[in-house]
Amino acid sequence: MNPRFQAISTAINRAQSKSIPNAIVSDYFGIHVFNRKIVQKMLPKEICQNMINAQNNLEKIKPEYADVIALAMKEWALSLGATHYCHWFQPLTGATAEKHDAFIDWGSQGQIIEKFSGDELLQGEPDASSFPSGGLRSTYEARGYTGWDPTSPVFLWPGGDGLTLCIPTVFFSWTGDVLDSKIPFHRSEKKLNDAVLKLFKLTNLSCNYIYSTLGCEQEYFVIDRALRNLRPDIVLLGKTVIGASSPKGQELQDHYFGAVKNRILAYMQDFETAALKLGIPLKTRHNEVAPAQHEVAPVFEKASIAIDHNILLMEIMRQIANKHDLACLLHEKPFQGLNGSGKHCNWSISTDNGINLLDPTKNDSLQFLIILTAVIHAVYQNAGLLRATIGSASNDYRLGGHEAPPAIISVYLGKELEEWLENIEVQDDHKRNSVKQKYNFGILTIPELSKDNTDRNRTSPFAFTGNKFEFRAVGSSANPALAMTILNAAVAHSLEQIIEDIELSMAKEKTLAAAAIKIVRKYLKESKPIRFSGDNYSEEWTNEANTRKLPNLKKSYEAFPVFKLDKTAEVLDQILTKEELRSRCEILLESYINNLLIETNVLLDLFNTIVKPVSIEYQKKLAAAINEVMTILPDEKLNTQKEELKNLIKLIDQGITIEKKLTKEKRKVFPSLEEKARHIGEIIASLNEDLRLVCDTLESIVDDQMWPLPKYRELLFIV
């Protein structure tokens, strides 16, 4: 029996698994986190306060407290069954890394004891030579360090049959070069905090500190594991490199917000429970546009924690899927011809007492205006850099289609804010006259419903949605840290410039408001080309953006060199050095090249070992059938079938020709990463598309009983 049909039978007859706790969420939320409640219970008051202050970036952990904190962590972890600990860090691979050590050491009597010291908590020493450094380190320069990041909670990670105590850490080299995504993010937070506090001082408003907030709407696909295991491309890449379109796709628009299938719902409930135990505040779940596509979103939280939580959530989703005999696909474009997946990053700024500075209804209008202007100006000045932060080979498949924002970065504000800013550009009144409107449908049983002050523009890459900005172009599999680091830094840089200009202007104006409006008007006019309220998918916008001189970096390899510009170094001053920025460019280019080359290798392997052999086998079958019939029918009666055979032979030959050319092209050597990336992004990618087209056409011709790979109609609808 064809293994494909066996897998289909297995998928159809799966039993639904259940493992939902019989308790309300508040009873088990954060039980695997060394949270404030546990800290207050297990640590002396002064040490507890030191930890709380460190979590809020107000002071460092005092070294003399480290042993006491480590002991409390060890006792807590052991009480829940943990046997090991690790420093959990985020190297420049885009994934996480960890090395597990047991809580054991020799006691004074030669016996084994459980031990975890303050030194082991504070610092670790993983080998740094095998992690990406972008030329900052040679292979033989191996020493690297991890250091505890107390702003992110320590947690217990379930794996195998036990638990591991995971300590979030930063990662850097012996020379002090930054080799992770945490250090730059924390530096960007400090820069943003300093800039906003300057604004508070200028406007005579009080605030102790601020932080950015983030909520990541995570999109993903779920398919049956038996079908996935028969697709080498999905196993190796998390996506399909071949596959003819299903007769039914997303045309009926019936999957979006539709009823979730029971098996998928059980999976969602299971991974939500695991996430909630880790303190990840998941709030929303629903079906997305494409068949087998879904979304999960949390309550928004402090960005430094939200980033860690998103990375943990993706791993939880992958692991829990295995328990349900499912596969969770986080690739940006798993299936051609269907919507891809993104990670919509909802970003804002909050004060220490929880006031959202991007909520126009809860802030001084002048302060809100200055911050809003800084955000718009930051995006305008750094559009190319923001494009680079979302760049990857996988995200390029998604950007620019009628499913995701284009590669052209623009800002959408909504009708009310747009009219307000246009008014400020011509007059001095900065007061907003916002009236909350209601819907009344004239039906007695339906109450009046509130109307938001702004519509949503789902085509915009950077849209204001009432009290936050939604950066919709980040890829589904990406670590959001880089994009948020650049956004924080860019806004801080623009805000500092605006404040400096306002302070100079105050010498000539009678009031702060007059000075501020004068400067804000200048910045609004300068950055106006970035504001766009129309259809970002349209060709008209592409032409208009060109007229406005906005960067249109269609392929990621075109955007990455922006990291090496002096302008970028100025924005990221005190966050990343010029050498560290150059290394980021190199790492991103290498990742882009390697990912596309791996895709190419998988495609060639599938063509040579599966598609070509089965197509030739079908060719023989078709030729034999025609020969048999030729003994009883005249030739002219078989012309149509012979033509079909000729077309099949022609397709196979065409595939072989492309395969040979592709093999030759991928072996070419280039003097620089930029040239190699350009060759692979243009020539290799184009040949991949050509070979895929041949494979997909053959799939639609070859006898269904002979085709060994699960088809789109099965991958997407049998679950």
C-alpha cells in the first residue's frame, strides 16, 4: 500500500487526546515561575527588594545576595522535581541555547550533595566559537560568557520526564562583544527611558521610569504528524518546496474565525495550559484565513518579558503538537498560494504606574503629540533599517503578496489622528476634539455599541490601532527582539532630537506649547511622506512610494547592508558598536544564503529521488497502455493520448534541464557575501521557482495512486 494512503488513514482515525487541568487558570498561572510571590516568601525583605528593583532596571543584584538567592531558587526547583539548571540565552542564531548542569557536587565527607552557588547563578561560560559572531570572533577564540538577566523571571522548563531550572541570561564574548539579542534590547530600553524622562521633565509631568510594552499575535499552521513525516521538505524546512494547489483553498473565506476543529482545540488548550504555567498570559485563539492556519495572542506585557515569552511559546507549541500527533509549522510561508504567517508586534510605551503613553485619551495632548511625532519621524528616518530587521529568506515569501504588508514601510494613523496632524501643520491649536461615537441599529434588544476613533488598515506594515502601534511585517518564526530593539532606539533618537529643538525654540517663544508646536510642525512636514492611509497592496501605492522617495527593498539581502551605514550607527549609539552592526549584517546575509541553499538542496533531492522517478514510472505506464490499445485501434484515434505522453516526457526533460542548471549555479563562488546573496536571491530563487512549477505540474498529471507525497488537499484538510 502506498505509504501516503496509510498516513491518510492514520490521520483520519486519530483519537482526540485530552490533558486539561481541572482548575481555574488563576490557580496554576505561573506555577513554574520563580515569581514575586515566591521571592517574597523565600527571601529576606532587603534581598527581595533588591530583586524587585533589579527586575525594574533600577539597580543591580548585589553580589553579596547571590548565594542566598541561588539557594532559594535551588530549594524551590528541587521541591518541584527539578534535577538540573541551565543558563538560557538567545545567541544570534535566532533560536535559544542552553547547557544543562546537575544540582550536584561533592560534599565534605565525599558524598554527593545538591548544590547551586551564587557564582553559578550569576555567570556561566559556554563555548562561544560555534555560535554566529559575524567575524567578531575567530573559531579558535572560544571563550564566551553568560550573565544572569534578573529582569526576566527564572522558570522551570518541562522536558523528557523532568524539569530544568532555566535562568535567562545575556551572552557576550571574552572581549566584551555582544553576541545575543538581549543586551541590545535592554540598552534600547534605557535609551528610550532616558529620552521619555527628558520629555516628562520638559512638560513638568512626573514619572519614575518607563518601559516599552509588547503583545505578539502569533500565527501558525497545524497539520497531522503522519502526513508531515512523509514530506521531507516539511521535516527539514517547516515548509513545502513543491506541491500543487488544492482544488479548494481559502477562496470561500470560511476558515477565518470559523469553528475550531475539536482536535485542534484540544491541542490549543493543552499548549495554553503549559504556557500559562510558565506565566505566559495567553488571551486569544482563533482560526486564521488559510485552511489549517491559526493565531494565538497574549495580554500585552513588558516588552523584555514578552519577547522571552514569545520564544518560549513557539517552543511549547512545537513540543505539545507532538503529544497530539500534530506538527506545528511556524514558517512564514509553508504553503504556496495560501496566506503566510506573521507575528504582529503590538508596541507601546508605559510609565511605571501603568499609564500607556500612546493612549490619546489618557495623556496630556501636547505630550502625546510629541511622542506620536517622534514615532512617525523615527519610522520615516529609519524605514530601510526597520525593513532590515524583519528580513529573512522565509519572510520574503510573504512580504509584498496580498496577504502581508509590502516591503515598503509606511505609517497608518487613522482618520481622526491624520486630520488632527494635518490641522497642526497649518495652525497652532493642538487640542484634540474627540467625541466617542456609538452604533445604533434600531433594534430594541441590541444595546448601543461603541465606535472606535480609527478604522484598521490590515495592509499597513506599521499601523496605529487606538493606543499602540502594530508592526505587522515581522515574520512568524522570528525572534521579535531585533525589531523591537531598533524601534525603541529609533524612537528614542527622534525624541531626543525633537526635545533638543524644542528647548532651543523656547528661548524665542512665550510658552512651551508654542515652542513645541513650532518644532512638531517641522518634524511632521519632514516625515509626511511616510504617512499613508490607503491600500498598501496596490500598484498605485508602489508608484506613489517611489515618488515620495521611500525605500522599496523587495528582497532582504538588499536591506541588510543598511546595518553598516553611519546613519544606523548614530541611531544605535551606545546600543551596538559599528563592528557589532557590521557583524549583524554578515550574520543575516549568511543566514539568508544558507536558508535558500538548504531549500535548493531539498528541492533537488525531492526532484531527483521522488518526483522524477515516479514521473518516469508513470510515463512507462502511460506508454504501455497506449501500446496495448494500438493493436486494436488505428493511430489517429490515439493522437490525444500520444500528445499527453509527449507533454509528460517534455515536462520531465524540462525538469532535468533545470536541475542541471541549478546544480551548476549553486556551486558558483563569489568574492563577497553581498554578491553571493544577490546571486542566490535572484538566480537560484528563480530557478527554484521554475523547477517547482515543473514538479507541481507533474503532480497534477501523475496517477494519484502512484504519487507518494501527501498533497495540499490532504495536508490542509485532514486533521
